[in-house]
Amino acid sequence: MAGDNPRDLLYRCALQNAVKHGGIPQSGAVISMVMGAHPEFRTRAKEIAAIAKEVIAEVATLSPDQRCSKLGEIAPDMIAALSEKHEHKKVLPDLEDAENGVVMRFAPNPSGPLHIGHARAAVLNDAYVRQYGGRYILRIEDTDPKRVDPDAYEMVKEDIAWLGLCISETVTQSDRLHLYYDLCRQLIERGGAYICTCDNEHFKELKIAKIACPCRDHSVETNLDLWEKMIDHRFAEGEASVRVKTDLNHPDPAMRDFPAFRILDSPPHPKVEAHVYPLMNFSVVADDHLLGVTHVIRGKDHIANTRRQRYIYDYFGWKVPIYRHYGRMGIEGVVLSTSQMRRGIQEGSYTGWDDIRLGTLRALARRGILPDAVKNATLAIGIGETDISFSWDNLYAENKKLIDSIANRYFFVPNPAEFRIEGAPTRTAHAMLHPADASRGSRELTFTGTVVLPRSELTQNITMLRLKDLFNVKVAWNGDIPQLVYAGDALADARAAKSSIIQWLPVQETFVCTLRTQSGDVHGVCEPVVKRELGNVVQFERVGFARIDSLGDNNIMAYFTHK
């Protein structure tokens, strides 16, 4: 590769980064890969950065499959390296009967955008498809109009794209009603279902008493006639339903003759004109069979549904997928309820679906959490049956592994106060953009006598401070008023005195910056050059990582990522 030109190298590294992590390649990581392998390019840093921007934009237009194919075509060694690393890091248990490939599915409701809870099923299924090969189906389950947000169809797809899942095909259940209707007719003909016109409360009483309702003994012909009347709008909502015949003596009342279809007229469905809708236990079985799903990974709260669904499989004589049920995952610290989030947005309590107090994937993205961090944290949780609590610290640790090497360093001074330092010489500090990568260069901060410091750093017990990359300052107190005096340049003196090394800014080189956190806004100032980091994650030294979200005429809005 030594003879390759920089563009070829950057393109290959950008492809590898995109295949490995999903989403848009990270500029800093791509440039670091090339610079590390070819230090002779470091003198051409600006040129390399410009080329990197071009190739990243080009790679961003490719689908995940196209990226894999292209990388395998031009750099098979890089694909092999990724595969070897994946095998080495494999943490999930093997799936039975998966040697010849798998067909998995992720099946969200379009009630809102995806949140961190959805990521578990989405990522686990994706990992197994990558491990064994096969197909990964995104199935939009929208047969309950009460749980459909028309905007969510696109939001779900956008969130899937952000996660970088290897989706093979997408199906929407409301497009498949005719298939469910046909299978319902077949189930009735096989004697596996009947039309029930009993009052719901009366049916419930009979079910609890293990007594068959009068409708259960209808002939197949009568049930087919009633089914056609349901389809033809000759029953109103609540007047008729389709029930699957099960064991009326089953110890769990929920298993006894559960419903498979119902009538719904309100609210209207945003995509189809329909009167009769399948319930989840029927449509899931139908789709899993028709789409060839081989393995199903879902929470153990679906164990009862798995048992219900086996009745339908048995009636049709279909092969049952292999199921894995994982334990519940408690998630604290963010709002996950779609209805609660929507209400908060409508009332103005939240700024939108990406408000950082929410647990949506788009809220995490806005904070600067990378999709690969979500995937790594989720895979570490695995598919065990034990109930667990989701660890935000683990997610942040995974994210820090990814962003620490690519995030440039800057000073942010929260709650700034202005101080004059007596006796200090004019001095220009050269602060590195990244302590581990000198090739990125440095920022110049010129001290001319007055600085802004974090107000909280100046307390009565402080007698000496080190201004990072500049010099030492003695702090004397005149009552409650601190007086700052130049105390030399030696870093060793500050360390000997166990002085804090703090961020600072020349008073003439500040830009208003608001750091938005989950607990509220922190107002301060930052270096003006932070403006060039729009959309990137940076590290505000001694404060934490933050994503530069937006620029105003006189201010910057940054979103706190984590420490």
C-alpha cells in the first residue's frame, strides 16, 4: 500500500470504518488510520483533511451492502481483518440449527421513533445475521390503528439506518391484510377458529369458568358466513371477533380461546381503508411463516404469546421457529413511554423526539453517542434470561472508546468570571488539539493580562492554580475577593503544591457557549475555533465530551455527551 495515493488510502479506510461501525465514517478515525500507516503524509495535513471530507461524503451515499461489497472488491484484506476481529470478540451464544444461515426479524410498532429499549432486539438479531449469514427483515407492525403515528414509518427507518443494521427487506403489515384474511378463512376451514358474537364481559366470565361460549359450536359454514359479514362491514366495532380454538381447561385463562381478529373503525388507519384487523398473535405467526423466519429473539414477556402462537402453527402444520427469550431490561434516567414523550412534546416540555432527556436513539445521536457504542453495549448485555438494569456507564464507556481518539480538545469555561493576573508576562499558549496526535496541530491562546476562569474554582482554600498550557498563579484573599499573581512557569511547582490545573481563556478570545445537559443548561464561554466543529463531538477539557449542535451569530449550542 506504500505506493498508493492518499485518496485511495482514505477511501479504503473510510469504507472499513463505515462497515465496522455503521453510519457515516468518522473523519478523525479515518485520517488517523492513514497518518499512522503513512507518517510522511503528516506534513500534508490540510490536504489530507480535504480529501478525507470528499471520500467520506462519497462513502456516505452507499448502502451498508454496497460498502461491504466495495471493500471486499478493493481491499479484501480489510474485510478479513474485520471478520477475524469479530470472531475474536464474539460474545453471543450459538444458535441451534443455524449452520446454513438464518432469517431473523425486527418488528417495531410505528408509534414513534425507536428508543434504547428497542435497540436490544434490533442489535441482537443483526449480530446473528452477520454471524451466520442470511436475511434480516424489518417488519413494521401497524395493524393497530390506535398505535400508529404516520410520521413514525420514516422515523423508524431513519433510526434503523443510523444503527447501521444489515436489513435485507422491509415489509409493512397493513400492506398484507389480504394475506391475513385468506389465512383466517383457511384456519376456520380447518376448524381452528370461530366467529364469536358474545358480549366481551360475558365471554370473559365463561372463559374463567372454563365453559365454551355458544358460538364455539358453529359449523364451519356458519363461521365462514359470519367471517364474510365481518369483512363486509355488517358487524359494528365490538360486535364480532375471530377466536382461536384452544384448550378450555388450560390452567392459564389467557390461553383459552384467545382473539385473532377484531373490528376497529376508529381511529382510521393512515395507510389503508380497513374494518377488520388481525391481532398480533395471528399476524406474527402468518408473517413469520410466509417470510421464512427461522429464529425469533424477543423478551421473556412474550413467552405467553409464544405458547398462544403454537396453536396456530399446529393447526396449519407449519414449522415453528426457534425461540430465544431474554430477560427484562430496566432502563432508568430517561423517558421511554411514547405516549408520555408525545404529550410532553405537544405541551412544550420537550423540544422534540431528540430532546436529550428522552431515551430515543435520535436523542442519543444528538448528544454524540455513536451507533457502534449502542451496539457494543447491547451485545455485552447478551440474551440471558435474567432480568437486568441497563448501565448508562457501560454505554458511555463504549462510546468513549470510539470518540476519545477522534475528539479534538478545547477549553470551555462554565459560569465565567474575569480576573487580572498581576505581574504576568504576555504569553501565547500552544494547546494541542489532541494530546496523542501532534499531527493535528494546536490552538493558540494569547494572554495579555486578563483571563476568564470558572467561578467555582476560586474558593477560600485555594492558594495556587495552574492555568493549563500557560503558567502558575498564586491566589491571595482580601476578604472574599481573590487576588491573582503570576507565580512562574514550572509545571513541577504546581504539581508539588498539588494545585489544580484548570481551563482558562483570554478575555478577548471568548465565544458564548451554552452546554445543554440532561439536568439543565450550563452557560459559559469557549474558544472561538470551536465553531468549525459543527456536528462533531469534542472534549471540553475538565468538563466532558460534547457534540457541537448549532451555531448562532454570537453563540454556540453544545450538547453534553458524557464525561
